[in-house]
Amino acid sequence: MKRSWLIAAALLALAFANEPAKAQVGLTITPIDAPTINGSVKITTGNTLQSILGAQGFNQALKSVTFQNNNSTDNCWIVFGSNITITSGTTTLSTNVTVNGVTMTVQQAAILLTPGGSFQRYLPYLPADQIFGTCATTGDSIHIDYQQ
């Protein structure tokens, strides 16, 4: 009895092996012609934030964005958010900012990119804010690529 049940279960599994999963029925993925733009930046002053990607309006909304620390030893940081005030070229990692009523340094409010580390976002969760970044040393670089 057990053996015939196992055989029936195996045959049933084989019968449905070539069927699409229920969640995929009717799902169509249409390719989008969205060239990738390389917007890599070189850090002009270490530990001081600079604008690395401008705010994206509704007419230029991003489809994807990637940030990668291209340095072998230095850390980099990126920060964005409409509730943080950053002044490009004068705000340092140790500058205090207020986030949701809490005072902290920019470094504490930023995303850390360790050497070789990266951060990506894809539709529909893309920032529309201006994005700032810095690295530990002047001349370091952050690779940025995005699709509009």
C-alpha cells in the first residue's frame, strides 16, 4: 500500500513538472530600453560631502541605481533623504544633523560603503532626493551607474 502511494505521488509530480507555477501564470516581463549611465565621481575633499547625484524629478525618475566604493582601503559614505539638510562642500562626516528629532552625526545617518562594497536600489524603491557622498581620502572614487 505504501509503495503504490509513493508511485502515485511520483507520477503526479512528473505530470506537473512542466507546468508553470501558479504565481507565474499570466506574468509577462517586457524588456525596457534603458541605457546605463556611468556617473562615477572622484572625491574632491576627503570626509566632506559633495553632491554625487542630483535630485530626480518625475520626468527623469530612475529605474535603477548602484553605488560602489572603488577603493581598496578607504571607506566611503552616501547619504540622502528629504529630512536631512546637507550643504555640498561644507558638511563633514562629523557635522551634526537632526533625523526624526534625533541629533546625530552625518556619518551615523549615512550608508557605509566599505572597500569594494556597494548599494543598489531598483524600481519601485528609488530615491528621488539629491544624493551626497564622500570617502576618507581626497581623490578616492565612487562608481555610480543608473538607468533613467
